[in-house]
Amino acid sequence: MPRIEAVDFFYLAMPVVTDEADGSQDALLVRVAAGGHVGWGECEAAPLPSIAAFICPMSHGVCRPVADSVLGQTLEGPEDIARIAAAVAYNSMDLLQAPHTFSGVEMALWDILGKMRSEPVWRLLGYAKSHPKTPYASVLFGDTAQETLERARDARKRSFRAAKFGWGPIGRGSVEADAEHFVAAREGLGQDGILLVDTGQIFIEDVERAAARLPAMEKANVLWFEEPFHASALEAYGALARRSPKVRLAGGEGAHNESMARQLIDYGGIGYVQIDCGRIGGIGPSKAVADYAVAKGVTFVNHTFTSHLALSASLQPYAGLAGHEICEYPAMPKPLAIAISANHLERDANGQVAAPDAPGLGIEVATTALRSYLQEVEISVGGKRLYSTPSL
């Protein structure tokens, strides 16, 4: 009976980490060993707190390290992953960064299970086929409208039919200045391109400031308006959704459990729910949200701005949903994000991408190439060493 023998974390970082809104500058990889197989996952979170959540001493009965619910557990089928996830949720509750930490572990468990059964993860989730998705280039707005125009032209030159422009100066200046960026993005992408806008929660809960950008978005034929507010600002989302019948709202990457995602659908009025496997608790909860979205007539979309390991994991929960065909694709990753895997999910002749048919997640981690990015970490409490960076 295979059991989880080891869980190792690897804190990787670029030589210089800047304050730009780019999640590919550092990474936390997770390696899990069970039943003679090795699986890999990636946490979308600050590395140090995530490592600490796995090994920190128990402070009281419902604040136990994630390790207590994982190590030594049997792993024979999807039901075991669900059982372990439930144990983590109960034993660690919300007092640790447990969902983020366990997300990477959970991905690795699915990777192992797929390798054990010689099946891709999407098939273990019950899908008969992995449908190709239309990837959108995920890029940042330029500092100027001219820079935005050039980035849009570059995306189109690289055969991306869709592009999402995010963060940058949007919401920090005037409505007129933001409108110039929307016009520039549309011009560069072309009238037949799919244009998406992400404002990175810049409006917090200010519905009026967010709504002031809607006319310019409508004029630029923006498909969705992503994350105008904090993930928990359900009333603000709902109010803006009622004022935005043409440009639908998108959100969900900040959800760290299924309930948060469902509430955005039910009360926030979003038309697109974007789930990050590296934050919500892994592939299992993401699949549950995808099922809920289908039932509610909402489009499921992955959220991935980092490596192709994370990209593969994020595609699995909705790989079999033919009608949910948009996917985020890291178009401007830092060298670290590229180096994480030896193989990448390349676009096909039609410019589309699909979850791999290979066993597990279908991604080979390039351990040798990552050693130059590895950060040595040691955590001790009361003179007792609880964690030190393992060999990669």
C-alpha cells in the first residue's frame, strides 16, 4: 500500500525581485515521494510562510502543521487526496497559510497518482478528452499608451488571438488616461482580437471609480473586467455587475477555498471565474468550482502567470469542458519560470494549447537548471532544526 514518504520544498528566486506585478519572479516547488514515484507541484504564494505552514510547531489543537495531515498517509486513488485535503482543512483551519501550502502538495499527489496509473490527471478527474483552449497572452499594461500599443502588437505578432492587459497605471490616474490604454490595446490587438482587462483590485471597494471606466472598456470592446475589487468585496462586485451588462466581470484567483469562488458566482455576479490551483487548495477544489460554474452558466478559466508546471495543473480541472475554451498563458515569464520545466505546453498549428496526454501532469521538472535559483533556507525553533533545504 503506497504511502506518502516525503514532502520537500524548494524556494527559488530571481537574482533581483522587483515590485512589478509579475508572479514569475520567485517560486515554491514541491516534490512528493510515494509508492516509488515522484510528483511535482507549485505553490502560488510567498515561499517562506508556505514552508513554515508545513513544519511549524502546533500552537493549539486546530493549528497543526500541514505535515501532520500529509506524511505517512496512503495514496491509492482520488478519494485519498480528498481525504487528506479534508484533514488539512480541519487540523490547520485558517490559522496557517495552509491552503496555499497544500495546493502545491495536492498537485504533486495528482501527478503521482497519474504516474501510478499511467493516466493523465484530466482522465482521473472523469474527462474523456482534453479539449484545446484558446490561450490569451497575459501581459502588463505599459507605462504609457504607446508601450501598451507595442505590447499588443507584439502579442499579435506572436500569433496570440487574445490578450489580457493588467495592472500598470490603470486606476492610478484619470479615466481619460486609462481610456488611452484601452484604445491602444485594441488597436494593437486588432478588431478581431479578444481583449481582456485586469486591474488587480486597484479600486478596492469603490464601485463608482470602477464604473467610470466601463464606457471606455465598452468602446474598446473589452470582453471582461477582471478583479476590480478585493476578492471578498462581494457587494461591490454585485453592484458593478448590475451596471455592466456588456463587459462581464471576472474574478476568483484570490479564492483560497471553494466557498469563496462560489460566493463570487452567486453574489458577485461574475461571468468568468478564474481559479488558481496554486492558491485554492489544488486541482480537486478547482474541479469542484469548474463543475459549479457549469451548473450556474458561468465560464471557468484558469489563472496562471508562472511556470508550465503550474499551467498544466491549472488546465486539468476543465480540460474536458469543450465550451470553456479560454485559458491564461504566461506570455512574459521571467527566466526562472521558463527554467522550471524541461518541456513546455506549446501552442499547436491553430494557436491553441491543451492539457497533456502524458501520465500525471505531463511535465518534467528541470532540477539541474534550477540549482542556480535555489535559496538555502533553515528554520529552527528553540535550538531544534525543523527544516533545511533538501537536495534538488
